[in-house]
Amino acid sequence: HSAETPRLDQYIAQLDIIDGHAAEGLATIRAIGETVRANGREDTGVSCYRDVAMLAMRAMDFREASVGLAEGLRYAESVEQTFCGHFLQSSEALISWAAGSWDEALRQGGQALSDPGSGAAHAMAQWALGYVSASRGRRAEAEEHLLPAAAFGRHAERLDLLLPAQWGLAEAALHAGDPAGAAMLCDWALWLGPKSGEWT
């Protein structure tokens, strides 16, 4: 039971973040990560670094997402935890995009996309690459990355992977002078969220 307690507390903290209490939930997950790391539970410790970065981005707090990211990447590499490390790589690219470091985001996203890893982490890397292209007004280049990422989210039946790609496609349309196309993509997302039971 004691071994499962941190994991259960971590899940509860994730629910707190989704429910709008981001600061409290992120602080809880970070504290759990430090505790289990000190106790030698490497997999749970690395997953806490991953979850803080990903959930902070979901809460649109990219500054908070960047806190501890470099340490999380070093930690994942030191314990050879490539699964969480790959998510952290893709998160790093997204954080660089949000900070306006677009060339760095392209380098990091390209590296994460080329490395072996999970389809979800690859999709996140494609978001970063697509967001940079969209921000630069290069719709065709953005779609090269975001359409496959959206297809992956649809196939996986995961809105948390589909909607970020959909947002990027809408931004690409808007920056390319197609507000009607952007609005259509947003309307579809607004329809899909409640229909699928997810509105956070």
C-alpha cells in the first residue's frame, strides 16, 4: 500500500490541475517526485518531471513547465529512462517555441522526432515543429507536421493529442490569411470537446 500512495497522490494532483488548481497540483507532483527520487524509485521520480512539464503546458503555464525541465532531462538520461525522457525532449521543444526561441524549437523538435520513442511523444514534437511554421506564416510546412499529429490523436482516440494539433492547424490557417478556415477548425474543436466528455 505504501508503495502505491505516491502514485495515487500523483493522480489526485493531476485531477486538481485539470480542475483548475494548477499551482497546487504541480507543487504536489514536484514534491512527490523529489521524495520518491530520494528513496531510489527512479521510474516514478522521472515520471513526475514529465507530468509537471506536460500538465503545466496543458494549463498554459509554459514558465512553470520550464522549471526543472533540464534537471528532468539529465535525470532521465542518468537512469536510462528513455520513455519519459522522450516526452521531456518534446516538451522542451514546445517550451522553446512558446518562449520565442523558434530556431531552438526546430532543433529540439527535429531531434525528438528523429529519436526512437512513443507515438505520442513524436506527435508532441510535430506540434512544436508545426507551431513554429504556423507562427512564421508557412501554412504548408505547418500542415506537414500537424496533419499527421492530428491523425495520430484521432487514431488513438485522445483529445489531449488531437486538439493541440488542431489548434496549430487553425493558427496556420489564420496566419496564412484564411480566417474562415481557421474558424471552421475551431468550431469543430468546440463541438468535439463537449461531445467527447472533455472540456478542460
